[in-house]
Amino acid sequence: MTDFLHDMAVMSRQRVDVATGAMPAVELLARIKDLAAPPSLRLGGGFDLIAEVKLRSPAVGLLQSTTSTPATDRVVAYAGAGVAAVSVLTEPTRFDGSMSDLTTAADALTPLAVPAMRKDFLVDPYQVLEARASGAGGVLVILRMLPRAILEQLIDTALEHGLFVLLEAFDEADIELAEILVTAQASSRHKLLVGVNCRDLVSLQVVPGRLELLAPRLPSSVLRVAESGVATPQDAARMAAVGYQLALVGSALMVHRDPAILIGAMLTAARRALA
């Protein structure tokens, strides 16, 4: 594990300890019991986008101030442009995220049948329950950050409560682990996605070519997601051409003057590349 991931894991564990003291898992489960099933991924014509709400990036800095476009307006615009899901950063120390951001997004998206996904440095099944209790329909799990037994617990908890899981890989070893985990969940493969993040975890910069290099190694039995470095319609078309079925796009949308236009252009270009 890199220093960055280690630091994120330590702080994530600290937040779990505080949260469980304030609200035990049994109380979260009681809340979840009263919730309707979350929306499923809204998949369209061969290639789709997961659009992201991210106020800050450690690599870039501030992307949007809290006084800019209201989060509700942003996620509704994303949904109206045809995204499959909306990823919401909930990590507070480096990304300026919060659980209230996730709740706000999920409340706006659920009536539109679009799921919100919690994106964070999850280390404990409790955080999956937090996501579900906040209205999320999915969670992201970083493969190299945890022992296999904990990864399995996170996946099992998510599937038990109707959430999809995006398993995030950075290299071939991560992908091999993803294949093992996916194989163990044969009956739930439709709820599992495997993504490649092309960001270097030391420099935090995008590594050119990593998405294309690792695309052939991804399991063919699950949805494949390109993460980081997809910023233009041409990027989206290239990802579709090498076998990705979705791209997770964050920073490019956060800084675009009209993200709905960029989403539409990306979807059009990628789907045209498959025609």
C-alpha cells in the first residue's frame, strides 16, 4: 500500500470509530429496513458514464467551491444528460466530501431512477451500511487497500443490501484479485464492476496508456470501467474502442461550464466508436 492509501485508510478507520460510537450498526440497519430498494445502474447504448461530484482533488486542488452550483442542481443535470450513476466523494480531509453530500445526491437522484455511489476509502462494512442508510445504490472498493477477507466482507454487505460494487484496480495484481472475488460471487456478477484507475498513487498524476494496457486483462464477465484521465469525447471514444463499457468522469465535469453538454458529447462519441 502506498503512503497516500495508507494515510487515507488510517483516517477512514478513525472516522469509523467515531461514527460507530455515535450511531451503532444496529441503528443503521433499522433505518435501512424502512428504505425502498435503491435504483439500479441506468445502462444505455453500449457505453455509459458514471459522473462524479468532487469538490476538491488532491492532484489539482479546489474544483468547485461550496457557493458554486448547488449539488442538487448538478446531480439532476447529470441525470438528465443520461448518466448511469453519480459518484459522490464522501472523504472529508483531502476531497472536501461528506456523508451529507451523498444524502443530498441520493435524495435528488432516487426519484429519477439513477443511483448514487459512495466513493471513499472504505475500510469497514459499517461504511457500506452508512452508504445504504444515506440512500446510495453503490459503493467503490479499492482492492489494494485491504486484506482479501475484509474485501469479501465489504462486497457481501453491499450485495446483501442491494448495492452494486465498483472494484478499483491499479495494476495486474489488483485485477487478478478482482477476478477471484468476482468468481466467488457468480450469482451476483450483474452487481459487480471492475475499474482501472490510471492515476499514479505517489505522484497522483494520470499515467498515460495504463487504461489501454490493462483493458485486455479485465474480466469479461463484469462491466469494465475506465477511471481517471477521461476528460474529452475523444478519450471516451478511445475507452469504448478498447473494451471499457463505462467511464467514471469527475474533474472534467466539475470544471466544465455546462457538464450536461460534455456528458452528451462523450456518450455520443463513445457509442459512435462502437457502431
